[in-house]
Amino acid sequence: MQTKLTLRLEDQLIEQAKSYAAQAGKSVSQIVAEYFKLLTSPKVKTNSPSTPLTQSLRGVLRESKLDEKDYKKHLEEKYL
């Protein structure tokens, strides 16, 4: 069941939220709902805090055959 929620925010913040939501292809309500879910979800203990983007990328390369040597080679090719 969905229920209406009224928030009182500064005009500038509302405009920023609308702009962000439009860029993300979502409604402001969807953005707020996702943020509330993030706030109330069980926390995973790590050595350092991470953003939702960082959390979404964790484990992406787990099956990859790349290693530290490959990364160093990439940096050498890029910067040297």
C-alpha cells in the first residue's frame, strides 16, 4: 500500500531533487523511497564507509581473470 507523504524543504533543494531525478530517469518519490530503504537496510560492516554506487560494484570482477599485474600494466600504458 502506498501512502502520501508531505515534506517541507527549501525551494532550492526541491529543484535540485527534481533535476537529479530527471537525470536518473526516476521520480522524486522513487529517489526518496530508495534513500529511505538504504537508510533502514541492515548495515554491512566494512573497514571504510562506502556509497551505494561502490556497494553496487562490489564483486563485479570476482570472476575476472585480471590481477594486480594487469592493473599496473594498464597504468604504465596510460601514463608512461
